[in-house]
Amino acid sequence: MNNRVLSLVLSRLLIALITLVIVSFAVFFATTLLPGDTASILLGQAATPEAVEGLRKAMHLDEPAIFRFLRWIVGLMQGDLGTSYANEMPVADLIGGRFVNTLQLAGVTALFSVPIALTLGITSAMLRGSLYDRIVTVLTIGVISVPEFMIATSAVLIFAVYLKWLPALSFANEVTSLADLLRIYAMPVITLTFVISAQMIRMTRAAVIETLNTPYVEMALLKGASRPRMVFRHALPNALGPIVNAVALSLSYLLGGVIIVETIFNYPGIAKLMVDAVSTRDLPLIQSCAMIFCLGYLLLITTADIIAILSNPRLR
Amino acid sequence: MGNLVEIRDLKVEATTDSGRRVEIINGVSFDIAEGEIVALIGESGSGKTTIALTLMGYARPGCRISGGSVSVAGKDMMTLSEKQRARVRGTEVTYVPQSAAAAFNPAATIMDQVIEVTRIHGLMAADEARSRAVDLFRALSLPEPETIGSRYPHQVSGGQLQRLSAAMALIGDPNLVIFDEPTTALDVTTQIEVLRAFKSVMKKGGIAGVYVSHDLAVVAQIADRIIVLKGGEVQEVGTTEEILSNAKHPYTRELLSAFEPKPREAADTAETAPAPLLKIENLVAGYGPSQTDGLPLVRAVEDVSLNVEKGRNLGIIGESGCGKSTLARAIAGILPAAVGKIVFDGRELGRSARERTRDQLREMQIVFQYADTALNPAKSVEDILARPLTFYHGMNAKARNARIDELLDMVRLPRNLRHRRPGELSGGQKQRVNFARALAADPKLILCDEITSALDTVVAAAVIELLKELQRELGLSYIFISHDLSVVEAICDEIVVMYGGKKVEDITRAKVKTPHHPYSKLLFSSVPKLDPTWLDGLEQDPELVRAYCRR
């Protein structure tokens, strides 16, 4: 019995690993397809052809792509992310601090949005068809339809410009007290919570409603169970799989998809770093960022998958 | 107040998809005395489950109890608050669902769900509830009563789950138990054991019951009184003996006569040297990856040989999981057989439908059990029937039109039905369309896979009559697959009994009363009869039961 779970979990991990390899392949070759020659861009327009040629050789740009790929992936596995083309710093150093910032923002957002979204989703499923349910539904659809830059800029206008309650820019490095922390994170977190909660609320509501319609929940009702008991003992354990998947998908957005929020609030996160890297054609940095996003995404999805497997007694 | 249950002028409304209100129960009244078991019988849609559920003060979503009174042990369920009703549910009135497999929460252990009633209502300590549950498991003759509770629902069989759901209903010491078609989903051999268990527990505890069913023979074994329903109204009420022997209402008589299908007039073409239409030799089929010996991992059909002669019908009978549907799929080529020869009309067919010519495909048609899933819900009847006409016969629009009218006439459906979609037809009508689609190909052989199992007794009997008529007119042959012996008996010349993927016996209709193989004996003796004493008088060899029943 446990062997089966183990093999299922292992196969999920294996699939994640294979996906990672495929993605690394895609990332590498997609970035090499970027127009323009890195060496000539780095040296500027005044460079002599000899200098460009020399730099190309030094950067191994003259080798076939497959060798460069292998060199890169071997480096990755040894923890060597390479050196930035733009400023000669190790990519690991460039990413390090930014990555921590991103994780902080993602963590704080998850801490707020997941409980709020699950509560709203479950309660609106319980009170399906009521005024409350309709209000929640209309609001979530509204929030889905409003683009995040709209929410973010509105938040800046209201809280920073008119009310002057919060700083318009988030400088994650100047935290000295809890009040500071709250002030700095308030607006980005509110904006992100709006963006990712809507999806989670909708999915949770749908999953719970689906299980509430099953005969075993009707049976619980006919056993005299109260409404909360029906939902928490009977419906929710069976809706867990879809819910954790929805949560994982939404949270994965917090890693790479927050560029707009990071830009508007000038938050020094990793997404912004990657976009900056694209404009300077800093291939090692782009590749490393892409790999980090992919890894984070796979980590979340695989965790969700494993939770779904463990919560199903047919597989356990 | 003399009776345990008094229902007066009950009315239930349903809201249709279009928002219209329809009365589905129109003024039903009846009583149930202490310790009495009353059966509600009728076809699907007659409102029997709806009425039974009102005894718990419950109407399914979309329905609303709109009038009358339902009093249980002196309490009017209509006037109670939802909280008070919840207190009655599980303690005074309990429910045994139609499909126990669906009514058990897959994520919790059986024991937790059985004793949940005591936990909700605070009836007794958990330990006491557990030992009581084990006693009930024993009384319901479940295997391993001590440990079965620690399993999950998917780890026990359907018959066991059904009895476990009865334990769930009995643990709160109810005055009244509602059985909602509790044996309909079971095999006949399993049904006997479940019925026996229900009956003895109910009698011992002196518990009153409502038994909802469409099967008169099953009801006859357990009920004291029968209420016949149709269209949300009571048609006839009487003791079981009265209803069986002296039914007054025409609908009741129709129900009774559907029970004794007229046997097919022996199509004795035996003198004209019957030519075999289909010959199956040593067929093996199954699922899963093929092993080194070329056989599939799970073999659902093992080494089956059979013959169908022109104009004659073969019945294949056996319990669920015996491989009868897999056999049909292998013959039709949907699931290619791993080993074996299929000779049709003198020529050997490819094992996979892809290897067969269009004409070979045309001559052998298959009709599936669930017309609901076999018919495309987005297409009209006309489109559904037109497709095989174009595909096999290349007919133009005019010829198709005429042929569709003919086909609808053949299956006794009004021609104006052709513009409707399957969702707008009744179950029996859908099955007729499903059958007409097979006829559209002008086949020589039709494989009928449980085509009457999803239909009500009366409707099923009408479909069987139709099949017989069509056979006379068109000279068809059928392979008729069913778990229901009476249906197979009504239409087939020869019967093959299957068990565990193997053919265990070949029986001609003349010898149906005296099968030889022990499994056939067990199976045939398990079919309920319209005789209230049948269950009590039935004696089956316990050795046989142990050997062949996965109870």
C-alpha cells in the first residue's frame, strides 16, 4: 500500500526533473535566439572587428550552441550560475539579495491571501445562491477583469498621493521596525492579494460545490449533520486535491509574474532583475532567473500533486 | 395518534430548468404502523423517493414540500425548524441509500461514518458506539466484523457496502428506516444475502420501514403492505398478498404482467439446417499491457467459444464483472481480442474494427446499455439516425428523410420526434432511438449490451416485445447480454452462462429450468419470484454460495 504511494510520489518527482531538463533546454536556446550579437553590444559601436572576435572567443560564443549548453548546465549543477555579461559580477550574487526580497513579498502575500481566499471560497460555496455568495462572485469576477497595474496605480493614487498614509515606493532594505515593515509591504501585498485571490476563491468555491452535490454529503445531511460538519468533515477532504492545485498555481505567479507590481512600487525583486537583464542582453542572468522561476513553479505544483495523492485514501 | 407515520395530502413542487413550477407529488396520503414495512413501488419519476425523503423533512435541491403534513411519531416534519429536523434525522428516521458506493465518503473510514450518527447526536461514547457497530456488522452477516470498520469504502464490495449502510442507518436505534432501492445495484446472488440481512434485523428490532423499489418481486419478500405510485399519485394500496394475487388497478396489473414476459414463439427453423451466422473460437480478451505470451495482463474473457445461428438469438448472462460486456466489445472489434477467431457469415473477421471492411462493420451493430451516454446530446434524433445512413449507404437527403421516417415507425416512435434532442426524450424513447440507429445500418446481427437494465420494468418489457417483432419482420439475430435471467429467457433461444471470464454452461431454452453447472444453478435460483414466501423458503447450498459469491 505504501509502496504504491512511494512510487507515485517518486514518479511525480521524476516528471518534475524531466520537465526541468526540458525547460533548461528551451530556456537556453530561446535566449540564444535573442537578436543581436552579445559581444558587439557589450563593446559598443566603436569596437573593432578584432576586439569583437576576441571577446566572442573569450566568452565561448564561437562554439556550437550545444557545447555552450552543456557547459552551462554542468555549471548550474555545480552551483555556478555564471558571470553577468553586463557588469562582470557573479550571477549568484546579483540574484541572491533580490531573490530573498521576492520570497519575502511572496511569503507575506501568501500568508494573507491564502486564508482569505479559502475562507471566502468555502463560505460562498456553503451559502450558495445567497446574497453573500453573489456579492463575492461579482467582486472576484470584477477583480479578475481589472488589470493589476490598474489596481496598483489606483492604490498608489489613493494611499500615497491623496491620503499620504503609505510610501509610494517600497525599499525593502530600510526596515527598522514592524511598523515600517507593514507600511512598506502594505500596498504591494494588497495588490498581489487582489490579483491571486480571485482565482483561488473561484476554484475553491467550484471544488467545494462539486463535492457538496455528491450523494455522501446528502447522506451526511440525512444523518442529521449540521452544515459546517457536512462541509468540513465530508466535502472539504474530498475537494482538497483541486484546492491545493489552485493555490499552488496562484502562488507560482508570485515568483515570476509580479513584474508589474515590482516596477510600479519599485520593489527590488527578481522579476524586475530579469527584465533589466533582457534589456542589457545579459544572457547568464536571464537564464538563471528563468530557471529559478521554473524551479519554483515545479516545486509548488509537485507539492500540490503530492498533497493531493496523500489526501486520497484510494492511493494511500 | 395510532400510527407511527401519518402522511396527509402531501404535495411537492419541483422547479424545472426553465423556472416553471411543476407539482410532482399531488396529494398523497398513507399511514405506517409501528413495526410495519411498507413498500413504495412505481417507475422512475413516479415520486417514490421524493415521498420517502419527506419523511425526514427533506426535499432534494430544486424541490419544495408545498402542502400537506408528514407526521412521524407525533411530530409534523413540516412545522419543525431545520435544527429540529436534523435532530430527528439519524435517530428516529434513518435512510439507506440506493447506491451505498456513492453514499460513503471516500476519504473517511467506514467505522467513522457508521458511528457518525452517534457522534452528531451525542447518543453514546465512541467506544460503546464502536462495539455496537461491530454487533450490527455481525447481525448483518458481514465478514470480519471486528476489523471491517477500519477499511475505506473502496476496499469492500458493493454488497458489503450496502449492508454497511444499513448498519449506519440502524446504529441510532430508529423507529423508521427508509430503504431507497437498496438492492437495485447488486447482482442477484448478492441481493439475496442483503435482503435476508435487512429482513432479519428489521424483524428482530420491530422497526418500521419504507422500502422504495421498482421491483415487485424484491418487494414481495420484505414488505407487509404495498403502495403503487404513478405520476405522483397513489394508484393502489393493499397488503402484499392482495396486490400480488388480486390487483385491481390497471397499472398494477401492467407491472405484474411485465414480470412474466411471454416467451418467444419458438422460431423453429431447426429443420432448415441452421447456418451459423457468427462463430467465436477460443476468444481471449482483456485489458492492460500484453505479456510476453501475447496475452493481456488482466484477462476479462478467457477462452470463450460460441455460435449464433441465423435468425436465432443468443443470451449471455452472468453477474457484473464476469466479462460479458468485454466479450461483446471484442466481438464488435472495439476492444481487439488477443487470441481467437471470429467468423461472421462464413468469413473470418479482423480482430480490430479497423481491420474490417465497411460492409462487415455494417452487418454487425452494437447497442449500448446507457442510451444517455451513447447518444450525442447536441444532435437531434434526425441527425443521429442520418449519420449511419450516410456512412454505410451513402444516401442522399431525400432517401435519408424517407428512411428516418421508416426507422422511427419500426421502433414505434412518432415521426414528429425526429427534431428533438435526446435530452427531450424519456428513457424508453432514448433506448428506442439508440436501437433505431443500429437498425439504420441494415445489420444481420445486433449485439445488445444490457439494453433494458436502465429501464423500468414496464418499459423494458415493451422494448423486448419490440425486439421480437423486429426480428420476425427483418430476420435479425441478437446477442443479448444481461444480468437479468427473465429478460434473457424472454427473447433468447440459447443461453450462455459466464462466470469469471469463462463460459460455464450452454443452455437451450427448453432446459432453462434444469441447469447443470453449479454456478448456473445458484444464479437461476437467486432470481426473486413473485411469491412472498420465496425468500424464506429458499435454500441454497452454502458451499456453492461460498465458492461463487464474492459477498
